[in-house]
Amino acid sequence: MKRPKIDKEKGPLTHKEILVVLSGLMTGLLLAALDQTIVSTALKNIVEEFDGLNHYTWVVTAYLLTSTASTPLYGKISDLYGRRPVFQFAIITFLIGSLLAGASQNMTQLIFTRALQGLGAGGLMAPVRKNLRSLWSPPGISICNHYIFNWFTTCRCLTKYDPTYFY
């Protein structure tokens, strides 16, 4: 894998610039982490509301299949067209899928919108790791993994409590 070209006039990114890039990438990871935590907690109540317990597994399977299948595609497409536009497309697709899933009126709509959301989620994980790894040299990749692990731990702790407990 090639390292990004360093602009000869500007030189390598400063620490402040890396932190700005890092905060944007971690915000994308926050979307994925919050989705995994909140939906897994609230899905039982949602399915009971739609009276669709026999389709419960399809909601999860649609999301997992589309996110798993799209992850390597996002990696290849980001190599061809650039990481930023692909990451932005993934975020927009994920948010549209989230809005439509929130507006679902029955189980069929929920299954298809979760599949759309999964298409976006596939682009939230792998490209972020790829972008972070391009910011540091190979010895600094452990720092990258440290940031990702701590961020997911923080997101899990923030959303640990059941948001549907009071409903």
C-alpha cells in the first residue's frame, strides 16, 4: 500500500491537522458504534410493536449481510475514487437508511431499510481504519489501533444503559 504523497511545500501533517482528521473519522465510527448498541437494545421492543416476531432475525441478517458484503467493495472503491468521497457517501447512505428505518411502518420496510443502513455501515469501518493507518508510519499503527479501541470502549460505555427502559 502506498503512503499518501506529502506536499513538498507544506510537508507532513502537523499534530493539530492529524487531530482534526482524527476527530472527523472518529465521528463516523461513533455512528456505527451507537447504531450497534442502540438498535440491539431497542430491537426487541420495535419488533413487538410491529407484531413481527417471526421476522426478527431478518432485521439483523439484512444489516449484517449488506454491511459485510459491502466492506471490501468500499475498500476497493476508495482506492479508485479517493477515501473522502467514499466515506462521505457511506455516511450519507447510513443516515438515509437510519431515517427510513425510524420511519418504517411495518416489518418489511424495517428489513429493507436496515439493509440500506447496512450498505452504509460497511463503509464506516474499513475506510476509517485505512485512513487512520495512512496518517502514521508503520511503528505508529499501534497508536491508531489504540485510538480505535478506546473510542469504541467509550461509545459502549456512553450507551450502556437501556434507552427503552423508561418506555
